[in-house]
Amino acid sequence: MTDDSQHKEAALTVAPIWRRILGRVLGILIIIGAIAAGRAVWQQVSHNPQTDDAEVFANLIGVAPEVSGRIVNIPVHDNQEVKKGDVLFEIDPIPYLFALETAQSQQQALEAQIRDLDRTIGAQTSAIASAKANTKSAQARIESRQAATEAAQASVEEAKAELARAEADSTYATNNLHRLEPLLKKQFVTADLVDQARTAQTVKEKAMQQARARLTLMQADLAAAIGQQHDAEASAEQSNAQLEQSKRSVAIPDPLLAQRAARAAAVKNAAYDLARCKIYAPFDARVTNLTISEGAYARAGQQAFTLIDTRNWWVIANFRETELREIQPGSKADVFVMPAAGAKFEGTVESIGYGVTPDVSLVGSMAQGLPDVQRSLNWVHLAARFPVRIRVTAPTAQAFRVGASAMVVVHSGRQQEVSARASIR
């Protein structure tokens, strides 16, 4: 065999050995790469939990009027975006305008009654003052009549004393005449002395009669004075009675004054109802479920349509309970929504659910009001899913709709801490 042939045979023998070695090396590298890739994926999934079981939602309010009436204007349409303060719809204000005018009229009528009562009270107060003056005047008349009565009584006593003196003088003159007349026959006294005695007896008797007449006159004056005093006392009693009646008849304004607050409240309430005939948007929102038109009768408290609060958007993402340890309030999250395919939005975890509806087959019906997260397989015990509330940082108007599907990736706090330490180093 030649040397060339030997070299060719040796080359053919060595080539399969190298190919086998190279194949084994490549296989080992592929296995190592697969293990590394699997480990990277596992770390990514375990430290950055993600789910596509998520939905977009926002706060909703039902727009309902505070007053009832026929709708006369609806300047918005379904799915329209509105700003805070925009008119949503208007209820016929005429009945409420009439109610306000009626309340104002009743309030004005009450004020007029109060003014009239004030004037009446003023007149009654003047009557009381006049009655008081009459009472004082009557009391003064009583005092005057009492003084006149006392003076008349004194005059009567004086007339009695004068009559007594006149009677005594008349008796003395009569007795003196009777003593002198027998002596005249015996001429012990002169006729002139007897005539003087007879004249004196006549004078004294007339004086006695005058004194008796004066006493009678004084007694009559006393009776008149007593009568006038009684009249003055009766007049005083009448004045006192009129004064008491005037005091009791004074009107009291309290009942009307107590109605002031009620009438003012009625005016304010009517004005409030009138102002509520126009319903305004309480915040920036989007109209939805608008199914009414002008002419419909709206009832107070009955929802007419719905407003979506477009100021804040959230995503509710349901994560397996085994992933919750990697999620904390304040963790950053990436949000992807179906209406904006390929667009990534930033979000922040606000809260993590602490309750869902338990499996009815295990515990029966209970826990009303908890989120109901359905499990896809009933014959395998799956990990429960709990809702995580994520607030979207900068949502766009066109991308976010209530109920839209979303996918969420939460960056765990531990990975963020590791990244921060690496950046510090």
C-alpha cells in the first residue's frame, strides 16, 4: 500500500471521531442554553408576575335628576365626551318657577302681616298708655273728692256746733223772757227790758233756725261730696279694668315671627328646585347608555343614563395566589390593552384583594359581595385568583374603555430593589 493511500485511510478514520465530539459538545451547549433560558423565563415569570386575565374599568355614576318633570332639552348624545359643568339635560322649569314665585309671595304676605301687627301693637300700646293716664286721673279725682268730702264733713261738724250754740242762745233767751214777764206784772222790771228780752229771744230763735238750715245745707253738701267720691272711685275702677283689658288684648307677634324661618326655607327650597332643573356634568366624563329623548318624563332619583369618569382609569388584574407575594402596593406595572395593540402604559399597584367568592361546592353559598373569580377547571384544584387594582398613570382617551381586555406585568419590589442597588454600585 502506498503512503498516499495510508494517509487517506487515516484521515477517513479521524473525521467521524471529531464529528462525534463536535455533536456532543453542541448537544451539551444546547441543553445548557435551554436550562439557562428556562431559568431566565422562570425568574422573569416568578419575579415579574403577569396575567392576561385583566379588564379595564373606571368609576361610573348614574345620572338622575333631583326634581321630576318633562325633559325639554338634551344637548348631549350617547358616547359623547363632556367637560365638568356642561349641561347634560334640562327639565321644564316653568312649574318650579311658579312654585318659587308662590313661595316668595307667601313670604311677602307674611312680612306684610307682621308690619300690620306691629302697627296694631303700637296702637294697643298707645291705648295702654292712655288707660294708664285715665287711671292716674281717676285716682287724682278720688283724692280730690276725698278732700272735698272731708271739707264737707268739717263744715257739717261746724254747722252742728253753730246750731248747738244757737239752740243754747235761743233757750237762754226764751228762759230769760219767761223769767222777766212775771216780774213785769209786779213792776220789778220795766217793759222796755221785757221787750228787749222778747226781741233777743226772737233773734236767737231765728239764728237757731238759720244754723239748723245751714247744717241741713252742709249735710247735703256732704252727701253730694260722698256721692262724687263714690263716682270717682267707680270711675277709677273702670279705668283700672280698661287698663287690664288693654294689657291683655295686646297682640303677640311670636306666632308670625316663628313662621319667618319656614317661609324663608320654602323660598330657598323652591329656588334650589328651580336651579336643579338643569343637570350638569360633575366631572370630565363620557356619556353612555343614553336611551331617553326630549319629551320623556324624568322622575327624581330615577337614573336617566350613565357617566364614565374619564379622569382616572384602573385595571383589575386577577393573579394566582402564589404570585401575590411578588406584588405589593406601590409596585410598578406595565399595562397592555386590546384597543391599543402594541402600546404599553405605565401603572401602579394600588391595592390587592383580600377576598373572593369561595368555591360553592366546597363551602356552600356565602360571602355575598365578594368578587367572583371563576376557575376554569372544576375537576382540578387550581390556585385561587385574587384581584389586584392597578391605576394607569397616563391613559389615552381612545385606548381605554370600561370592560376592555388587558394584559398586565407587575415588576416586583424585590427586583426593583436589586436594580436600585446595582445602579448605586
